Amino acid sequence: MSKAYEVQKIEIKLKEEDRLSLDRTSKTLCKLNNSLIDSLKNDFLKNGDIRTIKDYYTLLNKVDNFKLKNPEFDDVYYLLSRSVGFRVLDSVKKVPYGTRDININHKDWESDWYSLFYSKKNRGFSIENRVITFRISKTRSIKATLTEKIGHYDIINMRIDKQHYRYFAIFCHQVEIPKTILPKQVKRWIAIDQNHENFFTGIDNRGITYRFEKLKSETYFNLAIDEIVDKIKACTNSYRKARLYKALNRVTNKRAEQTFSALHSISKVIATNFDAVLIGNYVPSRDDLPYENLKKIMVDRTHIARFRSILEWDMKKRGKIFVLVDEKNTTSRCCICGNKEHKDPSIREFTCKKTGAKVIRDLNSCVNIARKGGAPIDNPIDIITKINQVYIYDYRISKVRRVT
Ligand SMILES: [Zn+2]
């Protein structure tokens, strides 16, 4: 068994007064965050060496000092204020050695709600049935209702976030990946690599390569949502504002519906055409769960995990095979020569050092996933240089459609 992390995002329902308390806490954390950045910048001006602040304990000391001086900071639940230290450290770590300026910006609470991060297992929060209780200050805990059932996993950490006027609890679970291997008699299989550039990339038993494009319906609705949010921000008339909120709710629900039916259609097409699916599972370390761009990544991850579980169900109910493959090293290792090298995620194509062949990064992962799951691909050199078929989910006709 190997371990992997999965993310589950669940909307929570709160009392009005608790919503206000949450917003207040988030705002205080944001202030603490900005004070910490200011203090680091001051130190930097004095010492001129970023390395002196690359240490977590320096940051924790600073946080504690701020707490001593400011009762507002002091009242915040200690794990939450500490998490600010983690977040700032994360930004600091990205500043290269010898940099002449600390280019870390303040967080703007108005545009980016500061999430409440509970970094430790069962510390500061607890769950009973559909009720989650979490600490926000020395004396105050908040109870909220989870709108979805939580998976029976091992929760590693949890965060409370607000997006488009809704509140969410985002859980990071640890899951076990059982070692399933593709049985020899299965002929029609597809190996799938899910990634952020497109919806997924795939290779099948005949050596045909596939790309499934990102869900366009998502992009479309996201734009619409951003537009309404901008209007709400600029709106001063309360009657009009209430109408905009309603519209926002409608569009958000519509987006969820569209995504849901898209994921199901795509899964169905795969389950109909193949007898086995080999699919990679994310295995990020804790450090790989970054704080920057977290919201976007979380959304992508929940999508990815959701699609995987729909597909698993669709395969199993047809009596077909679903193989979850430990994704570790499937991206970094060249599937032709086995050479392992770190490649920046922005590089979508690389050259095999030994053979000089051009390799499409996602197809390379597919071959590695296939092999790891027990599907034979003896000579990948000819198949990993080109995508043969491209598909989209056409939300106007609610169907999967081939475009190339
Ligand atoms: Zn190579």
C-alpha cells in the first residue's frame, strides 16, 4: 500500500452571527499576515540577507511578539495565528538567495478572503455526523453544518474558506492506494494522466493517444461569476444588490450542474469503450500543497478527485477494471531511457537525453502510469510524440465531441 492525498471541498451553512465572526477572524489574520511581512521587510533592510528569515522559528517568534502587543491578534486561536507564519514563510522561501528586494505583497482582504487553516490532525476542529465545530479564538468555537457527507478518510488538515459569498470546509485526506495490477487477459485498456493543462491525456492498448480539453463550460461560468461579483462590489443600491446575489446563486448552481453532467458523460464514454482504466493518483507531499494560488488548485483537485470516483463507479458497475496507479515518479522519469530529471511543470515537451526523441510530457506520464499498472508498452518512442485524437465536452449539446 502506498499513500496519497485527496482533497474534498464541502460547502458549510452558518448562522449570520457566525459568518460575521468568521469574516472578522479572517480579517485579523490578514492584518497579522501583513504586519509580519512589514516586519520582515524591515529586518531585510537592516540585515540585507533573506536567509536570516528563512527559518520557521524566527517567524513564530515574530507572531508571538505581535500577539503580546496586540490584543486583537492575541485573541485569535493559536494554531490559526501560527498558520500565518507558515504561509508567510512559504512566500519567503520563493524569494531566491541574494535577492536585493523582498518582493512579497500584502494580502488584500477585500479581494481575497484569508482562509482559516487548521494544519494539524483533529486539532482545533472536530466533526460529528454533519456538524463541524472549529475554534476561532480563545473563547469561541463555531458550529456549522456540512452540506455533503464527508468521506471516511484520515483527515490531515482542514481549511475554512469563503468563495463568492459562500463558505466551505476543505479537507485534505490521506488515502491508501491498493496495489491493483491489470490482469493479462484484458485487451482494451486506456491509461490516463490527469493534469492542469488539459482535462486529461490518455494512451490506449492500440497506441492511440488522446487529449481531452479543459471543460469550457467551467471557464464560461467562471467568467460570468466574476462579472456578477464585480457588479456586487460596485453596487450601492440594496434592492439591486439582493437581485445580483440571486443571480450569483443561480449561475453558481448552474456551473455545478454543468460540471457534474460533463464529468458523468466523459466517464460514461470511457467506461463504454474500454474494459480497463489505469489512472494516476496525485501523491503530493505536504510541501506540494502550496498556499499561493491555493483556491484554483483546490478547485482543480476536487474536480480531478470527483472525476476519478465517478469513473471508478462507472467501470465497476459494468464489471470492468479500475486500476489506481501511484503517480510518484511518473512525470519525472523518461519512458524511453528511464532517465530521471526534475522538469518544471511549465515545460510541456522535452527531449530524451539518450535518443533525442521529442517527448510530450503528459504522454510520457501516461506510458509510465500504464506500465506501473501492469499494461505493457514495449516501444513507446513512436507513440509519445503526437496526440492522435482531441476531444471536448460540448456543453451546448451536452455531449463528448471529437474535434481532431
Ligand atoms: Zn529519455
